[in-house]
Amino acid sequence: MATGKGYDYKKALLSVTGLAILFLVVIFINIIVSYATIRWDATEDNAYSLSEGTRHILSTMTAPVTLKFFYSKSNPDIPANIKVYAKHVEDFLSEYRQGAKGRIKVEMVDPKPDSDEEEWAEKYGVEPMRTSAGNIYCGLVFLSLDKEDVISWLDPAKEQTLEYDLTSIIQGLQTTEKKVVGIISSLPVFGTKGRAMPGQAPGEEWLFITEMKKIYDVREVSPLVQQIDPSLHLLLIVYPKNITPQLEYAIDQYVLSGGNALIFVDPLCVSDREQGQQQFMRSSGASLDKVFKAWGISMNPAKAVADFGQPTRVRTGSNSTEDNPLMVSARGEAFNRKDVVTAGLESMLFPVAGAIEKTGDTDHEFEPLVDSSTNAALTEAFNAFLGVEAVKKGFAPTGKPFNIAVRLRGTFKTAFPEGPPKSEDPEAKSPEPPKGPHLTEGKKGSTVIVVSDADMLADQFYVQRSNFFGMPISQMFNDNLNFLSNASEILTGSDDLIGLRSRGKLERPFTAVLELKRKAQERWLSKEKELVQRIDETNQKLRQLETQKEGSQKMIISPEQEAEISRFKEERQKINRQLKEVRKNLRAEIEDLGATLKGINIFLMPLLVSIIGIVFAIYKQRKIRRK
């Protein structure tokens, strides 16, 4: 017996010692893992992982960058959505610190009220959210040598472009020189000072030119050039009306050399002062047909998109208002949310836009950025002069969207395989041939963004100007300028920056509940339609009964009318009860779904763990007995 008790005592001691050792091993593993750089992103959209483009940019950094994250972490009244987003930003910044391998330093700063940290936040330009409980800060400051940049407020609504915003600023801090943008346009975008016709007041440069000059070295490129300056970081073409073959060839060779381009064509430019009805009939449109064909796209210069799903309410000459489908107000689902250029946009205005189509099989990327709605069709661009009624005649929606803005990316082939074009005028002096070899295929990949409307850049279509006590004020009423800014910023960046995509949101919709609501809405609309139809039938029946009465009985309700009204009231009550039943069933289905999920989380998972534990214990006991 003593031996058995000693054996049991030793066995128990060994078990306790084993548990203690196991506990210490777990602690040591946790400590080691906390210092390890092994990271695993288990989210569906890799919300916490850096893209390859960002990793490459971080690996090529030449100047160290310090990121100061000003966040009011100690404020107990921070809204829940900001608290969640701030935690996501903090985790994301740790990815940047890990990816930069010592070249990025991240500092967390809590700007408490009346503290030195709050004073520094104000000096850097970090703007707080002012609430009744005090100021809430959530902004980023980037410091590198003698340069700095700031995101004054990290808006959760811009979560999809967070990686692009951070990476583009970090890359911008690595260089001091301005990027060069060359602009070709047949419109007076640079103003008409010194070039105004006699009797005309000189026009000022367009607002987008003024804004671009704040960021870029903007240069006007003559439409008579034989070769595009290869030192340009971006070529911007606005309304290339009646373009010469020589200029089209120059554009072709610029893109083949690896240059990026942002092109605005137009079937009918309302901002062109010369484009009246007669001029339009003689014009060949503003397009680049030859290079477009080589790039695998086309746009009919005589056709415009009529979009009755996204019309713009305008005032007519008779001082009335109407919805004009040729003035396309793109919003919501019209934007490609997966592309950084359009991910954060809400609305854009395209006055008389064309449709860009993909033609043939090409090996380069073709990605729509802005589309029309499905309630759209192509109409003669000339109908813009005739009015909405002319557009409505013969309108038949295609049921599919039309591309208004697209992005092309890849290695292109030349539209001039036989070499530079010759002058069409045999008596004209032959132009000096462009320098350098003739390229038949791209030396490297290029990115081209094509927009089928140029009027969107005209001031009156995106900005409202006013005067406040002698000070001019400009107020943007859509995202036209933001689109240009986004596209220009991306196209003047590196290939890594161009390749960045917008990210998914952390907030995941409860798709099962959304599907239940969708089905309930379909049932609701069906019953509502039935009720409306019944009302129309009753009104029609009452009118028929009214016509059967004599003149002296016009003000008296007949027994037939009373019976019809009574039947309708009973039918309406019946349909209303059915609508209430739809709502009640929807709530019941959602509650049942919630109860099922609670049951799974509360009972099923612990039960499964318990079963696994019991099975494992039985297995261990049998193994010990065999010994």
C-alpha cells in the first residue's frame, strides 16, 4: 500500500511539475513572439498588409521619416468609429515601421488639453474635431530632414485611400524638385491676356491651371511641336480639336518612350467659343482616333451619352428647369471604388460626354474609372443644341453603362508603323524630323487616363465664385478638380505608386441581414404596387359611375359609388395588413438569425471545445493504462 501511495504521490508531483513547466513555456513563447517580426494578416482584403508597391518604395528610401500620430487617446468621449479607425491606423503605421527597416520612426502623441503636445499639434496644422467634451485630435505629421507634411484629420470615410495617402507623402518627402507637367489644349486654359481679340476683354487662366501651378512646374506645349519633351513627368491634353498628324505622332512616341498621359477628349465642347452649330457640323471632333486605335480604344466623336439615370437639373432659356440627360451627374456606383483615382469621389459633372469603348484584344490593362448608369444610350451630340425633347425622341436605354473615364496601362504599340507622317500640303516646307529613333513598341510600360469630356475642367462646371467683403471666394460643388488632382498625382508618381489600389473597409456589412431586407423590400414593393394599381382601378370605376349620372345628381354619391368606395377601403385595409405582416416577418427573421448566431457563439463553440477536451482526456487515460 505504501508503495502504491508513494507511486501516486510521485505521479501527482510529476503532473504538477509538468503543468508548471508547460505554463512557463507558454509565457516564454509569448514573450519571444511579442519581439518577433513574424506578422500574419488574416483579414479577407489584407487590410493590415502593405502592397508590393509600398514595400518597394519603403525599401528605396534615402531619407529617414518620422511619423507623429497625434491622437487624443486619453479622451473618454471619442466616438466609437474614430476610436476603431485610430486603432487601425496605429496598427497600419507599425507595418510601415516594420517594412522600412529602421528608416521610419513612429511616435504616438496624446495632445491633452492645455499641454505642450496640443500646442505642437496646432503648430503642425493638425485640426481637431471640436465637441462639447473638448477637442479630439486624430492627424498625422510627416517629418524628414528639413521638410514636413501633414494629414490634418484622418477621416474614416477615406479609409480606402489610407495606404495611398501615406505612401505618396513618404515618397514625396524623398525629393525636393517639382514634377513637370506639359499641357496641350485648343481651349484658352492659360487665359487670353495678350492674345485677346480686339474689343474682347482678356480672360483669366482656368482655375485648374492655377491650382496645378501650386504643386507642379506647369509648361504650355505648342500644338505645333514635332516632339514632346521627354523630361515631362506628365502630358496633359485638353480638347485636341483638329489635331495634326505630326502632333498625334509626337504623342504616340512620347507614350511609347514610357511617358504617362492624361487626355480629355470631347464630342461637343460647350466651352469652345467657336463651336456653334455651323462650326460643329464642319468639325471632325476632338479625338485622337489613330493612337486610340493602337491603344485598343475608340470614341465616336459624333455621339454623346444621354443618361436619364444621372441627369442634371438645369435652367432653360424660358426660365424653367428640366433634367438634362446630356449633362451627366456621375455619383455613387458610377465610380470605380477599387481605383485610388476615384475611390473617394462622390459626384462629378460631365457636360456632353462621349463613350469610350474597348476595341479588339489587347494585352494591356483596361479599367473603367467613371461610368454612366444603365438607363443610358448614345445619341447624336448635335442634340445638345436642340434640347431635351430631341434627346427623348427615339431614346432606348441599352441596359449597360458607358465608360466616361478609363485607365490604360501596359506596353503599347505605335499607331505609325511606317514612321513619322508626311505633310499633307505638298507645297509646304517639310518639318524637321523628330530627334531620336522611331519607336514601334513601348520601351517600358506607360499609364494613360482618357476622359470623354473636356468641359468638366471649365470653372463654371465645378466651382462657384463669390465675393465676401471684397475677398474672392471659390466654393467647389463637385469632385471634378479632385479627379484631376488625384489622376495627376498618381501619374506623376513612380510605377509603384501608380500600381497602388484602394483598400477595402474594415466595416464588413452583415450580408445575411442585407439579403433579408432586400427580399422584404421586394415583397413590400410588390404589395405597394398592388395597392397603387387598386387605387387607379377604383378611381377609374368612380369616374365611369360619375359619367352615368344625370346632371342633377352630379353632387350626390350614388349607391354604386358608395359600394365601390367600401370595397376599396376593405381592399386597402387588407393590403395594409399584408404590408405589416411583411415588416413583422422581416423583424422575426432577423431576430431568429441573431438568436441562432448567439446560440452558436454561447453554446455550440464551448460544447465543441468541451467534447474535444473530453475525447483527448479519454485518449490520455487509455494510453496511461496501457503502460
